[in-house]
Amino acid sequence: MGFRSNQEGVLEDIRIERRRQDEKWGPDRELSDPHWLTILMEEVGEVAMTLLDEPEKGHPACLTNKELIQVAAVVVAWMESRAVQGEGAAAWVHDDDRVAFLAAYNKTFDAAMRVERKRK
């Protein structure tokens, strides 16, 4: 997969990965939110591993790009699943949801940064 730097190219790479996922796992994956979160976190972990291992193991930057595309494609698949299950595609229903998400994101980001600082 050749990665593109413009938005349309990146979105096309995500579409290609979504097709690949459907071919591998089937297009009708109506999983629970906790199940999707587990899949997403596994993919995010693979991004982290490429970043942490790149300098030592000589991993090319395109490996990180590949994992990022997979993360984005999992998010798309999750949203598709929620829509099919009647959860709708609305981005945020309540501001409280957005605040809770951002708090969890910041906590995760801070933890990752602590790990990175210790690594150096």
C-alpha cells in the first residue's frame, strides 16, 4: 500500500483497509462497544509499538502509517456497526460525552508521554 499525504489519498487508504477488513472478517460485524474498544486499543497498541521500536529495530515510518490507517479503519467499522445497531451516526449527543471522552483521552496521552520520557 502506497501512502498518500493529501486528505483524499489518506481517506482512500482507509477505504481500502476497510474493504480488506470486510474480506477478512466479514462485512456484518455488529459487535458491542466494549468489543470494538478492545479491537481499537489493540490497533493503537500496534501504533505505539512501531513508534517505540522504530529507532532500535529500524522499522520504516511506513509501518507506523499502515498501523494508523488500520486504527482509522477500525473506527469507521465501529461507527458503521453502531449505525446498523440503531446507535445512529451523531458525533456527540451531549456535551458531557465530549468532556468524558476528552478526559479519558488526556489521561491516556499523559500516560503514554510518561512512558516515552522514561524511555529516553
